[in-house]
Amino acid sequence: MSLPSFEGFFKEYVQEIHYFIFAHVQDKETAEDLTSSTFEKALRKWPPRETSDHATKAWVFQIAKNAMVDRYR
């Protein structure tokens, strides 16, 4: 797989990440903030070390999970 641009990556995963976060936090504004934070962190670390579809998806979901944990510490 060739690595997509960050823009392509964002478009592919933003809705799924937002739904994932919202399912956990149950607050629209918090979910939007955490989704934004997730993709800001992903951009700073772009590109991921592993470039397969599965690894890239797991990577961004781990960033989202960590953002939620950090928010509620």
C-alpha cells in the first residue's frame, strides 16, 4: 500500500474516529475537541511507522484512545 497524504488519511478516518470517541464520551463538543486533538497529534507524528491499512487504522485509534484517557485524568 502506498501511504496516502495526510489529507486523504484524515478524510478516510475522521468520521469513524469521531463516532468512536462520541460513543465513549457521549458529549458532542467533547467528541469534536478530542477528534481534533487526535488528528493534530497524528499530523505531528505523520507518517506512521507502519504503513499497512490495518496498522495505520490501529495507530490513529490508539491516538484517539490516549486522547480520551488524557482528557479524563
